[in-house]
Amino acid sequence: MRELVEIMAKALVDNPDQLEVSEIAGSDTLVIELRPAREDIGKIIGKKGRNVQAMRTLLNAAAGKLRKRVVLEIIDQ
């Protein structure tokens, strides 16, 4: 899941080398933290949150096969 988020996010941002993706695994839940550069946060979120919502939809579809819940958090640095 972490790799999927990393690929999608790197395609959106201007500074892919400053993008950090970390994964925190629980028993039923997987939390993925995305830390873009300050100037790239708007590109990750998109207009009216459409980009981040699309990423969350894809993650939940992929997580359905694993029978897990995935939470995508965008962390401001």
C-alpha cells in the first residue's frame, strides 16, 4: 500500500525527492502518512479535495482484498 501511495503522490508533486511516505500497521487498520513539501500540499489535495479523495478511494479498493482498513493522512511539515 505504501508503494501505491508513493507512486501516485510522486506523479502529482513538483518536488518528489522531498516526499516522505510512512506506514503504521495495526491489527485491522493501516495508517499511511504522507509528508509532502509545503508548496506541494495543494497539489496533493487538489481542487475541493478531489485528488486526495481519489487516492483514498483507490486505497480502500485495494485494501478490500486484504480485509483491512486504510487511512491516508497528509501531514503538514
